Amino acid sequence: MPKSRAKVPKLKSFNLAEEDVDNLNKLANMRDVSQSEVIRTALRQHFVNSGLTVTVRE
């Protein structure tokens, strides 16, 4: 079953630059995943790069 490609509600509350929103949408479309999954993946990678432990829920 394909994952939902739903948009993040209240994305404007993140106060992202227009370019960041465009990049978020491009990545979501390229990977055929939701905006939320792109954000979660980026956060996990940032945490790992900072030496933190990351647990991925399935």
C-alpha cells in the first residue's frame, strides 16, 4: 500500500522561506512521500549527525 502524500497542516507556522517550501515539495514529489516524511527524515539525519540516538517507529 503506498504511503500518503498528504501535506503538512499549518506548514506556514514553520515560517519557512519560500525556497525551503519549494524544496520540501520537490523532495516529497521526487521520493513519492509526504511532506511530513521529508521533515522527519531531515530531522533524524540532523540528530544522527549531532551524535544523538534516533529510534525510528514503524
